[in-house]
Amino acid sequence: MLEGVNVALGVTGSIAAVKTVELAHELRRRGAEVRAVMTDSARSIVHPWAVEFATDNDVVTEITGAVEHVELCGRDGWADVFLIAPATANTVGKIANAVDDTPVTTCATTALGADTPVVIAPAMHEPMYDHPGVLEAIDAVAEWGVDFVDPRLEEEKAKIASEEAIVCEVARAAGDRPLEGEHVVVTSGATAESIDPVRVLTNRSSGRMGRAVARACYVRGADVTLVHGVVGPQSLERSAATEIPASVPYADVREVESATEMLAATREACLGDGTGNGTHETGADALVSAAAIGDYTVETSDEKIRSGRDLELEFEPTPKLIDEIRADRPELPIVGFKAETSGDESTMIDRARETLERTDLAFVVANDASVMGADRTKALFVHEKDAARYEGTKAGLAGEIADSLVAILGDDRPD
């Protein structure tokens, strides 16, 4: 996600600075090169040696005659993006007023003047975050084009955002954002059909592929709605204060269970409601249907079915989501997924083309069902006249899908 990206990491005097070492490691795991800048207050919380170890680079703790701020964040400077994580109320206020009395604020002023992208992850006690002056400073700096990673409001604290959220925002800031202004709807996970209040019919999908696609589209600048299937009481990890799934900071998430619920939520997201309240008024610009949606449902028993007796279930087909959305939006670019168990490549291509032609899809990603729940995958990009192989991580496949959407939506844009 951050391959080839140089990140200057500013660390200020919030107690959340204790998370800096792991954040630096995560940035590097995602491919970034990292160099850190620290305030005196931050050095009282985490030792520069620990940050040097985490970044594998010398740490800037003062601005000297070497003009480190210009070398890092100036025009033609080393950094592709300047990330301040954590950022205190004090630091945000100084940045808003061009006060340069720490290495971090001096780098921030330099980056803003040089049009180097800046990302800020605030962390402080919640009453400080709610201070009118702090909120005004955040608004002012955001108007300059700075991207803020919203904190998690828990236990009367504005805690620093998750590493996932910070990494996604850094990748989005450092990239070209070719999907900016586009609304992409992605379905993910498994649906479940209730047999009785205890039992369900479901499948083995983990939702990793769909979440990876949503993340890749967000990094490329899109607004993303993720319609995610969950089974029973299981759901994505949620932030206690916001009710937004903390593990999916890159999308507006709609959690559903049954195939009917997934169709309804996807239809709402694709059509838009005209109010701007929770959905885009004009609906989706593209749909990626990566969820493993159950093909059949049953009549649900109101009471638990007792065990130890013969049981027959009468199956009824569920509506095909992509067929229904195609009827609603004839012009919408839709990417379909087709899972097969045969392992035969020609059969996978033939089945994918049947779906492609039936529903007039942009393309179909055909894969073997054995990859469900795994980090790596094998897939075929099936178009009307050709097919291309992919083998690698699901994140890599998601990037290929997002790049294909860039080309498709770019072709649809007026000159």
C-alpha cells in the first residue's frame, strides 16, 4: 500500500506517543520509508533511540544549520507526506497560527508552504478535543487541505486512531486519488438465512476480499460504502462511542445478515435516497459485488426446531443481487465475482462469461472457492474476449480491481 512512499513522522507530547514505535513498524511493513521528527515533550514519553530503532533512521530532535525541516518537507524535500501522530491540542493550535517553536511545527509550516501533503492524527483528553479553539484550529487547518484522522472517542478521551486508519489516510494523501469524487459500493462477507432462532444457513466467506477492495478504492480517493454480511451475533469490531466499525475506517459500513437485507442495503446505496442522509444523493458510480450471497433461503421457524427427529427443509431461491441492481441501474459499471470448486480454468472462464453476458458486467473476477478465508488468492480477470491470471495477496488483487475501476470510470467521464 505504501511501497516507495517516504513518510516523515512527527511525534508530539501526547501519551499516545507510546504507540509511535508500533506505528512506525506498521508504516514500514506496508512498504514506506520512515524518518521521525520529535518534540521535547515527546522525548519525555518515548526515547528517540526507540524511534530510531523503529524507523531505522536518525531522529530529528532539533532544527540545526542543516535545515532539517527544508530537507525533509520543503520543495523537492525527501518526504512524500508529513504525518503527525500523535498530534496534541497544543500542536494543532500552533500549526493553525504558523507558530514554529518545535521541530514538528516547523516541519508542518514548511510542508504546508511547499504543498507537501500533511496528515494529522490528534490524541488528547476529550474535553480538550471539544474546546472551541481546538475545533476551530482543526477546521482552519483542514481547509488548507490537511487530512485529519479522526480520533476514537472512548472513556472521555480522544484516543489516537487505529494504525489501519492512519496508514489508509497516509496512502490516500500520498497518492494521486484517481477515484476522487467517485462513490464505489462494495459488498463483502457471507450472508446467512435463518432456519430458526438458533440455526442459520451460511458459507465460509470471511469478507477479506471485499474489505480489501473497499480499502484500495478509498486509498485511490473514492467515497466507499461497504455492505458487509455478518453471521448471527458476529460483527465487525466497533468503536464504543461512534457505533462505526473500528476495523473499517475507510468506508461507510452497512452490516446485514440475509440475502434480502444485503440486496436492500446495496440497492439503497446504489440508488441514493436524494437526502444526503447516510447515502449519496446520486447513488453509486460503480458496484463491486464481492460478497458470497446465499443462493437459497428457507421459511424460518419462530421456535427452535427440536433435535432428534427427521427434518426436511424446502429451499427457495434468493434474488440475484447483480441482476436486481442491473435492472435498477442499467448504466452502472458492476464488477462480479464467481467462485468455483472445479479447479478447471476453462470451466471457471466459461461460467464467469455466462454471468458477464447475462448481466452486462464490466468484468468478472473468477476464483477457486478454496481461497475463502485465506490471505492469498488465485483469480482470473474475465472480460468479454480475454482473461488475465492473478496470483498473490488479496490486497494485491484488490489493487488491480481498483485500478481497473479507475480506467472504467475514467472512460465514462466527459472530456
